[in-house]
Amino acid sequence: MLADLFSLRNRTALITGGSRGIGKIIAAAFLEAGARVYISSRKADQCDATAAALAGHSGACVSLPQDVSTVEGCHKLAAAFQRREPTLDILVNNAGASWLAAFDEFPERGWDKVLNLNLKSPFFLTQALGRALEAAATADKPAKVINIASMDGIILNPIEAYSYTASKAALIHLTRRLAARLIERNIVVTAIAPGPFASDMNVDARDRTDSVAAAVPARRIGKDEDIAGAALYLASRAGDFVVGETIAVDGGISFASFI
């Protein structure tokens, strides 16, 4: 039983923002666990290169480049996937963006770009792939939707990324609402709220690792296996009974308070 608990054999996954960062980490973990993985990102050359590299190491990884920052883009990605696969076991809504500007100068486009990609797209892509998810799902083997939120949606961050933090807090609540509705269709919706992981989006963790780690109760930044383990737990049989939950993978930042 334990040998199969975290297995993704014979399952198909689609990961947005899968060409780099957390999305790439999750794609590699899913491939190693036996899944057939599709990755999507806005930049076709980067998406193709990552898919080829991952497939060479672990298994079947397919590139489906697409900008999902619009509803039309979400529909195009869903259609491209469904031309290749009749069902979808796991959807990971990972594509995201941020915007940093002082309060007095924060522009409207900094709201539109971030909320469209971070909040609207997870909803509309899940909606567009709803039938494919439902077709894969049974009571004993539910389909999974995993939204990638952030610890910044749980606690206040002094960085002036107003639309980003608001979008991630909203995504956590959207996760709960979708979970309450879609469990009726045997689709389990959950979220992961990562803390500091070295990436192009989190340049502080990437470039100032020691100083960032000093502020983490666990005294380090996240490693690939930390996010991979959480994603595998939620995607596999191990997480079938976890519905609507957001798991903080942040070394204790969200729930540790020191006076």
C-alpha cells in the first residue's frame, strides 16, 4: 500500500508555468512518480526546451506553449490539451506574475496584469478543463486541481506588491469555494502556499539566500524536494481526503510569531 500511496502511474497532469521555477520542480516530481506530464508557459522556446530536458531524464513530458493571462488563452490551452488527451487527472495552476511599486505610484495595469493571471486564469482554466477532469474522476480516484498560492496570501509582507498579495489571498479563498462545489464531481481542489524558494520571481531568495534564510524559523530557504513533496502528497492517493486546504510550505513563516 505505501509503495502506491504517492504513485502517479497512469495519470495525466497539466502544469501551467511549468517551464521554470516551482512549476518545473513539480513537473519533474510528477514525471518521476510515473505521470504523463504536459507543461505550458508563455514563451514557446523555453517551454519546449524544458519539456525536452525533463522527458530525457524522467519520462513523457509534452510542451503546450500558451499565454493563459486571458480567458481566450485558457480556452486555447484547454483545447490544445484535449486534442491530445480525453481526460485530465491533475491540473496545477501555477502560472503567476507580480508587480512592485510604491503606493503612490502603483498603476492600474499592475492590478490588471496580476489579477488576470493569478486569480482569473486559475478559475477559467479549471472551468475550461472541467469536463476532462470530471471524465477522469471517480469517488475512489478523484481528479485533482492544485492552485499555487503564496505565503504572502496568508501573512503581511512589507514589500509593496499590492496586487500580488491580494491575488494570492483571493486564490486561497477561491480554492475553498471551488473545492466545495467540485467535490460533488469527484474533483478535489487544494492549494500550496510556498515561502521563499530561489527563483526568477523571488530574486531575494535567489540572490540573498543567507539573509532571507535568517528570517525563516527553519533557518533556510525552500529546497526542490520541499515543494515536490507537498505537490505529490496532494496529487496522489495520499491526499485524496484533503479538500479545500492550503498547505503552507514556508519553513514556519506563516504561523510563527515572535515578540
